Amino acid sequence: MAVSRLAPSASTLSKLLLHPVSAPPFSRPFSGTAAGDDQTVLTIETSVPFTGHKIDPPSRSVEATPKELLSFFQDMAVMRRMEIAADSLYKSKLIRGFCHLYDGQEAVAVGMEAAITQRDSIITAYRDHCTFLGRGGNLVEAFSELMGRRTGCSKGKGGSMHFYKKEAGFYGGHGIVGAQVPLGCGLAFAQKYFKDETVTFALYGDGAANQGQLFEALNISALWDLPVILVCENNHYGMGTAEWRAAKSAAYYKRGDYVPGLKVDGMDVLAVKQACKFAREHALKNGPIILEMDTYRYHGHSMSDPGSTYRTRDEITGIRQERDPIERVRKLILTHEIASASELKDIEKEIRKKVDEAIAQFKESPMPDPSELFADVYVKGYGVEMQACPGLKLSKSIK
Amino acid sequence: MALRGLGRRISIGKRCFSSASEVEKRPRDGKQINLFSAINQALHIALETDSRAYVFGEDVGFGGVFRCTTGLADRFGRNRVFNTPLCEQGIAGFAIGLAAMGNRAIAEIQFADYIYPAFDQIVNEAAKFRYRSGNQFNCGGLTIRSPYGAVGHGGHYHSQSPEAFFCHVPGLKVVIPRSPQQAKGLLLACIRDPNPVVFFEPKWLYRLAVEEVPERDYMLPLSQAEVIRQGSDITLVGWGAQLSVLERACDEAAKDGISCELIDLRTLIPWDKETVEASVRKTGRLLVSHEAPVTGGFGAEISASIAERCFLRHGLQLEAPVARICGLDTPFPLVYEPFYMPTKNKVLDAIKATVNY
């Protein structure tokens, strides 16, 4: 729950590295009357009203406490900093393979978390670093996984595209586009049996929105009233293909046809929170709903993609100036005098420091043990003999 | 029956394009280019020489993720070279339909790891269309191109070698080139072959492999393996990027006085059993190597067929069991890639073990 996570703790820097991002690292109070008052509830309007498809949209007035706004700022800033650090690590070849960065889209991960608990499940595609942090993952686990180290969240065996966190209901982390959506509907199916009032958020991109399996899963979910929320993170480009070139209808929130949908400004964390809260309640009562998050990624599709061959630099700069999620929250904080500009800058400095420390820490972590290569192909004990090279003495029996 | 000339390249009439041996003998008359450029040239020629040829797939318009389709959209227009939405099953089905109307549909699946949604279309529709319609219909103009194989850091979903799945489907052809010059000729042959073909391109070699490639239009024969190095002690068979590993192993083995014969299979189905058999009957030993996991990999088929044919015949027999040096039976790993791969040293060890059996 959002409020309970905000309770200030006297955590030291090192603890933060191992604890969920959302615990504030600082314990000093902020200037400004609003901040010190836990009871204050601000009512803020979202940037644009919601648009509904076969459903009455929720109100665009969102309630938020000053603490919540600060935590949004901080959480998004950590995510942003992590992705930028990952960019430099990739360029210095410490991260290899494929790396898909989320900077620009932080509001979706943070807003969603504010509306749900860790008993709800989230499943997403390969742009998963920040979703992982939002689910309570820590920086060391994240960087270690990117580097393939033993201390990574998937023991170094998954890499950038395969972050998981079972205890937080984070089902990863999927490389094959669209494959996670039927899976997500399956999770919701199980949740319905558990009768524990939990839901699944299945995230996918505008590229994946044209996958056949999505519609198969949607049909089944609607038929059986599953508590699943399909979230299309529409960053307008499926790798190098603009949405209008890939989809006859880019109104992804309407593509569910008989399934209701909501279009949300994905760069406005409060709008995301409101929409997810609304969707959650809807899914528990009425079955699937689609949320289209209108968002944007500053980086290219992956680190191998400069991101500028299919869109203009002006477009990217324009979005950064007008719709950046972190800047929006910064303005709200300053307008409502929750904190001063320099205090916010200090937070960002501390975050930078923490991220650097996490990087230093993971660099000490060892690579996975070679025996891990054969581990978990099947369940241990169910007998698989691994042959490295027939006729040589490299064969290995898994007992 | 065709000649069983020892060590000579054999051409067996029923399946070859005539130009094969001629290309190899002509003086080199091309430029040094890499694999993606060779493929690009082949595509340019394919579109130039057949006005009903089309190239499509995800992101091919701007040149594709590996630059194989550079310049095609500008030159031939967006009616013939175009992007598709992100839906492999749709791309394959669409391509089959286009081919069924007599067109040459050259579809790209961006990474072979993503080909599985299209598997049903390829296996159940493309491969069987001619057969089940009693030859009324066919999708022979279909060519599916896809980058496959390890690239050093690709992990689970950018490194797979799925060729074995497709080799199990009568009605399809599966072709894998080892180098730029081979790729251009083989791809043009695939595009013009009147059967549906899956053409896997070793992505590791896109930039790495540079070779002199003739600029003109030429084709290389399908279903004809090539003996690229002659030897007398052991036959090595492979395809794609693995051949350079095998070559280096051969060089090392030569230092120990082991003479290796190296064969590039080129077409995996229908495969050239005669060439491999002739070689094994000469050397008495066989080693097959591929990146795909060993169990159920295409090496198993080669192994079984050759064992059938060469077990004991005309006084010559297999001197040792067939060795397979392949990927491990695990999902393609991330950091463990160097352990997983069938490396030169693993191959060398197996060569020695087989020769000393």
C-alpha cells in the first residue's frame, strides 16, 4: 500500500541498496508546511481527461498526499538514473547482449504500483528493469542480473530481458513479443480460483498489440470474466515501425472491441495511478479491461538502436520538455511547496550516489558457478544426463 | 548410378543447377564484401529480375536490423518492399498466400528465435500445399529468410538454431550458407526454386565474414554439399558459421598429422547423402557439428543415415562411432555461452578421440 511504504526509516545507504527502492533514504524533514502534515490530501487534476471505450471513465481529479508525490519523484528518479547508468555500462561493454531501456516511461511503473499491492501480479515484456524496481527489486540485484552475476535476481541466467521476483508477484521479463499476455491471463485465471481478490496486470507494447495471441487471450478472458488488466504501453514505435504503419487502428484501448478500455496519459503518474485503481476494481467485478498508456521512450528500442532513424530528435526533445514524468511531479511538488528545488536536487544527487554504489557493489559479485549451466533445465532429481560431447569424459549426470 | 570418384566433387544430375562447378572454377571477379551486403545484392537482383518478387518483414523498410534490405525500398518502391506489423504467424500466412498466387514472396523473420508463431503456417500450410491439392496449388515462390545462431551475447532469444525443427518437414527445403559468396548464390537459388524454402543466415557472420563476391547474377545448386577441404582420416560435416570453427579445428588437427575432409552441407533438406557417404567411405570416420542442442539436432539424422549406409559395405566400414559435437541440451544460455558452444577445442578433442578409437 502506498502510504505504509512512505513511513520514514533511518535506513543507511547500504541498507537501501538491498531494500526496496521506495523506502526513502532520507530522514530529514522538508521545508514547507504541506510536507510535514501527513493528513493533507491534495486534489490534483490529471493532464488530460480519460477517454473511455464502452465504459464511463473515472474522474480526472486525483487525490495524493505530499509524501506520495515525493515518493513518486524519488522512485522515478531512481529508475531514470538506473537506466542512464545501464546505458553507460552497456557502452563500456560491461553489460552485453540486448538491453532495452525504459527511461521516459517511469510513470507507468510507479503509478501502477501506487494503485496495487504485491499480492497482485504484474507480467511484462522485455523492457522490465523499472517494473522490477517498482515491484520491490533493488539496484544491486538489477545491475547484477544485467551483468549476468550470481547475485542477480534470476541468478544471472536471465539477463536484461528476464528479471523476475516471485515474492513480489512479478512474473517477469519476456523476450518473445506478446507471449506474456496469454500467460498473464492464465495468472488471472488462477487468481480467480484463489478467490483472494487479486488481479493481474499484463503489460505489452504497441508492437505486440498486433499479435494474434493477444486476441485469443482477450477472448478467453472476457468469456470467463478473468480479473486481468491488459496494459498497452503505447510508446508509439514498435522498434523502428511507427504505430500508424503497423496498426490499422492505433486506438489500442478500443481494440478489445467487446472489452472496455481506457486511454490514459502514461506520462502523468497520477493519471496512471487513478486508471490502475479504477481498472483493478473493474476487473475484480466485471472481468478484463484494457488500459492504453500513452507514453514515450527516450532511448531507441534497444541499445543497438540509436532511435533516431525513424523519429526526429525534435520529437524526442519536445516530449522531454513538455511531458517528462519526473519534471511533471517536480513542478507539482514545487507548486504545492512540498519541497524546495534545491532539496529535490539533493535527492537526485543522493540517488546518483546510490546507483554508483550499487554498480561498484555488483562489480565485486562473482559470475555464476559453471554447474548452474545444467541446473533447472528440468526439476532436479528427475534424471537428465547432460552430454557435452559423446565419447568424451565431459558428460555430467544430474542426480 | 553416379560415379563414386574418390575425393572428387560429384554432381548428380537430377537436382543441380548447371552453374555450380563453373562458378567455383571461374576467376574471381567481384568485390570484397560482407555477408549482409552479399545478401543485399542477392535481394536486389531477385527484385530486379522478377517484377513479381516482394520483400517484406518487420522493419525491413529502413534496411532491416542487420542491413540486409538496405536500399531495396528506395529502389523498388514501397509496394514491393514493405514493413509488416509485428506478427510472425501473420507474416508467414500472408507470404504463403502471396506465393500461392504465383508471386515470389521473400519474407523475413527478424530472428529465428521468433519463428515459432509462424511454425504452424510453415509446417501445415506451406509444406503441404502442393501435396494436398494434388498439385493444383503450391507456394513454391515462398522463401523465408531469418538470421539464426549465436552471436556472442545473444542469450536465449537472439541465438537459437531451429533448423532441426524444419528439417523434419517433407515439402520444405532448408538452406544455410557459410559465407558471403555462398550466401548470394544460394539465396538466389532458393528464391527461384519452385518449392518453399527456409533460408537461415548465420548472424555472427553478417559483418565478420568478408569475401570476394561476384557482382553478377549467379546461383549455387541446392541439395548439393560441397567438399571444401580434402582429407583422408576423418570427415567433418557442418553448416553456417560452424564451418569456420571446424576449419580451425582441421588446421590444428593437421599439426598432429590428422588429415581432415571438411564438408559444407549447404542444403539440410533434402540433403546430399551421396557426397557425405562417399567421403565417409573414404575416410571411415565421421564427425558432425552444429550449434543447436545435440539431442534431436540435425546431426542425429546425418549420423543415423551414414551409419545405415556405411556400416559395412564393400570392405570399407566405419572405423569409429559417429561423433557429434553440438550445443548442450540446455536452453541457449546467457553468460554460459562459451561453455554451451561446440568450440574448436571440443571438436579437436573429438577428432583425436575418433581417429584413435
